[in-house]
Amino acid sequence: MATIWKLDPTHSEVSFKVKHLVITTVTGYFRSFDGTVETADDLDFSKAKVAFSADTASIDTNQADRDGHLKSADFFDAGNHPAITFTSTSLEKKSDDEFVLNGDLTIRGVTQPVKLNVEFGGTVTDPYGNFKAGFEVTGKISRKAFGLTWSAVTEAGAVVVSDDVKIHANVQFVKQ
């Protein structure tokens, strides 16, 4: 019988990093997201099935004007594409606590295969009796591969926003 794990948003964060003007890195977060993991049993994540979504309108880069631009048709087009989704296709076990998660990532209606690195933090029962599992997920994607092609160049020829976007998530799941 399969075990279902539900993402605990109170103890999780989903962020991304992108180079600005090639000289600094801007960090952004999705404040509203959801996910599930389905496993064969309570402790074996080696064949897990993962589903995740993030609300594009919840983007937060700590700068309201930039957030508005990212929600616009130049980037995520949040009005027409309210969610970023990920569905796993396979999970490769590298060691007891390291995996490569393969899946389909959809942004702006464009779906591309991606590989994400996953570090399993372990399982524990919290003070309220909830059995939890923790993971750190990292990866890198090309924003342009998903139709996020807005670009500008400075007078000196520097790119305003890089193509590469680093993904970083620390997520906690609760056994249902």
C-alpha cells in the first residue's frame, strides 16, 4: 500500500537565483506552493512519485516593481499561467541520502524535462506526533527554454538577466 506525503509549507521554502547585470545575484521566492510525494512504504523514497506546483503570482524578490515585472507577460504571465508545475518521471538513487529526480517542469505552458539533485535529510516524528521527511532540492534551468525570453542589454553590452536560473528548495513533507 502506498504512503502519501503532503508538503508542509510552514516548514518549507522554494527559491531561485538569477544573475543581474552579470555582476550580482538576485534571489526570489515563491510564497505559495503545494506538493505531494507517493512512496511504496514509510521509509523507502527510492521509487517516489513527486508532484509540485507553485503559484506564479506569489513571487517575491523583495522589490515590488520587479515582482510586478516578473508576473507580467514579459516573464511568468501569471494572469494566463497561474502555476509552475513539476511531475516526476523517475528517481535515481545515488546513495542512501542522494538522488537525481527526473521530471517534467512546466512554466508558461511550456514543458521541458529537468534533472534535480535531491538530498534526503531524514525522517522524524515531530512533537505533535506527525511523521515528517525532509529534503533539499537543487538544480539549474534555462529560463529561455520555457519561453521566458525577455531580454535587455546595458549600454556597455552587459546582459540584464541571465538565462541560467538556479533552483533551491528546502521542503518538509508530512506522512498522511
